[in-house]
Amino acid sequence: MKLSRMIDQLKLKRITGDLEIDISQIEIDSRKIEPGGMFICITGFQQDGHQYAEEAIRNGAAAIMAERFIPGVPPEVSLVIVPDTRRALPIIANAFYDNPSCGLRLIGITGTNGKTTTAHMVEHLLNASGRNAGSVGTLSMTYKDIQEEAVNTTPDPLRLQKFLRTIANAGAEYAVVEVSSHGLDMGRVLGCGFQTAAFTNLAHDHLDYHHHMDEYRGSKELLFSRLGNSVDDMQKTAVLNGDDAASAYYAKRTAAQVVTYGLGEDCHLRGIQVERAEQGTRFTIQTYTGDQYPVVLKVPGLHNVYNALAAAAICSCEGLSWDEITRGLQSFTGISGRFEDVSTGQDFNITIDYAHNPEGLKAALLTARECTSGKIICVMGCRGERDRLKRPVMAGIAADLADGVVFTSDNVYSEQIEDIFLDMRQGLSEQHLSKSEFVANRQDAILQAIHSANAGDRILITGRGHEKFLYTSDGLQQMSDADIVQSHMVRV
């Protein structure tokens, strides 16, 4: 693609060199640059991409995009200077991959908890009804046999736009995208033409990045304030959790049609008659016209009723019939690492869940209580180099709602586990401490919980869910909570 076409939509500060050269590749990693490629210098949290422009040129870069003049760039290499390369990247990527979202119906889902399950419910409903849908999110980027590993909930713009182009070319009609607050704040989805955007809930999380809740709430606003602003004849819809106070804030800031869901009487789509089923949850969906559709979910917990209502609202807006929606919800069996039972034939339950913030942990523990006849033993930790304010809160929730807690490590990075434990102890009373253990090694903590369980009990291992690697102070090591459980129980 011609460089001039790629930068047509950008605010430029300065250009040197030929704009009519052909660009064969875009990269933010100088080591991956090939002849004819364009290297974009991104100023990161730890490294500055401008320092690697020389390496990119040695590897054959035909063009460099930067935020400042870079001395020594050869005359045959074009230099494009913009105010903010991070903001320019998604626009460049969208142009380079020929606006892939124009050939897809793009559904974005944001919120503190429930994004992944809701996204996979929507993908499942669409595919089960004969539509061709892929998904982008925490677990992976997937469409039929095409699967790429996820690095972030919302991938960088290069990976995102390339994947959207790949699946559009492969016949996808829909892409369901988890849109994180980080992804919105960093501009990763700029250039994506969302038709429908959904909000699950807003709760305490990521304050190491956003600093306070108003800023966190505001970052998610970007998904809705941009919705409906494009000049086309496609109706845009904002699907909002009517039981969450933040929804009123988002409703005022979008030009799209607003559809609400929840348990409250004012919601357009309501969940009523909610009760625990033998394995899962039974409830009825009531539409704004009063029509009712019974559903039996295979996944337990009130939080999954909300996820199902969000998915139902989204798919109703996308034209699915209520028969397709209810059948799809009832055939949804859950996803990896989200209240996932690890069965090895033992007479007690072991459940793995990704809960890593206060509300997520509370929901997991309440769900565990609903479907457990014996005691609940919770294994949980708080991540290093992340929001310290939620550590005592999460520790207190675990000790309040479980019969026993084994506090342990969870991706400590370079922080000392003793310091993390110290923060967690601030939320624990003497009564809490009497039923708590602190075990720094995560594998040892899981095994200790297993050895303490009796028939009918449930061990709830939280924080990491599907994750296969653990970040320790010594570096990255391969570790899966499910693998630890299965390997130990097989030996027993």
C-alpha cells in the first residue's frame, strides 16, 4: 500500500522523503521489520521505540513514523512525524488492512466483570443460529479453525486489525470484541466501526492505572460516545446494564439507541423468577412488550444471569429470534477458567475462577455457596504491581464468605510477596485470621487446600482462571491451576 494512502487521515507535523513508496508491513518491534516495512516508534511505559529506529532501518525499513525528528535517517527512508504515534497506530493499521470492520458487524463489550463470558455467549448464540462469528478477548482471538493466543484483553491495533481482516476474508460476518478500559484509553480500537456496544458493570479495579473511579468510568465512556457518530445508515445500539448506576452516565453520552437489561422493573429486557437449578440457574426473560421466555442456564450464579441477559439483548438487537436466543443460551456450557469445575473423581468439588477484583471474588464465592453442601475453602492472592487498594478489600471478602482461606501468590512480578500479604492483612480481623493461612508458594497453597477438604466441600481457586503462566520475582514460569489440581489428584 502507498504510504500516502496510509497516512491520509493523520494529523501530520512533518514529512521527509517519498510518500509514494509501497509499504509491505507495519511493525512496532524493530526486530521484526523486513525490507519495505514501516516502523512505528511507540513511547511505552518502560521503553521508547524511538531508540530502536536505527535497528529498524538496518533491517530494511522503508519508512519510520515518530513523534520527533530522528537524526541520521537516510534520505531513501521516509520519516513521518505525528503528535502521538500511539494514537496514529490504529488509524494506520486500519488503513493498511483496508478497514476490516467495514465488512463485519462489530460488537464491543466493556465492563469490569463479565466481558469474557458475555462475549463468548454472544459468539455462541450467533454461531448456533447459523451466523458466522469470531471473537477477540482475554482467552484468545478465534474464528472457526483460526485461533491466535491473546496477550491483552484488547490486543494492540496491529494484531486486532490484522485478525479482523483475516476473519473477514475467511467469511466471518460478526466479530465480538472485549473492549478493556486500557484498550480504550490507549486508543487500541480507534478505527473500529462498532455497530453494537454493551456495558456489563462498573466496580473497583485497575486503579493502579486509572487512579480513581471517575477516571475509570470515563475511559469506558469512549466506547459509547463514539457509537453512532459515523455517517452511515446503520443503526447503532448501546446495550446497558440498567441495574448499574454507571449506565445512566453512558446513556447520556451516546448518540446510539439505548437498550437496557437487568432485574429492575424499568429495564427493557428483564430477568424474572430467578432460581437455582440442579446444575445451573433457571430464570425467565421478559421483554418490554411483556413476552416471556424461560431459560435454564448450565452455568451457575446470578452474575451469569446478567451475562445471559446482556447476550440476549445484544442478539435480539442483531435480529436473532427469541427461539434462537433461548436455545443458544441453554446450550452454552461455559468457558475455560470461569467457575470451571475440575473433576477427577474426588468426593469434594474443586472450582477454578478468574475472579481478581472485589466484585468478581464476591460473585464467585456467593455462587460457590449456592451449590455447595459442605464448607468452602478459598485459595486466593492479589497481583503484584497492581492496585494496592483492593488487596485488603478482597482479603476481607474471602474471609467473610469462605469457611477457610489460603492466601497465596498471584503474578507478583517484581514485588515481594510479604509486602502483598501485609496489604491483605489490613482487611482481616482476628476472627478472619483464625481461619486463614498464608502460603507464599501457589502450588503448595493449592495442595494444602486439597488436603484439608472433606466430602461435600468445595475448593475455590481464584485469580488466574485460564492462565498458563505465573509471573514471579524470578521471572515467568509455566503454571496452570488446573494442571496442578489434576496432576496431584491423579497421584492421590
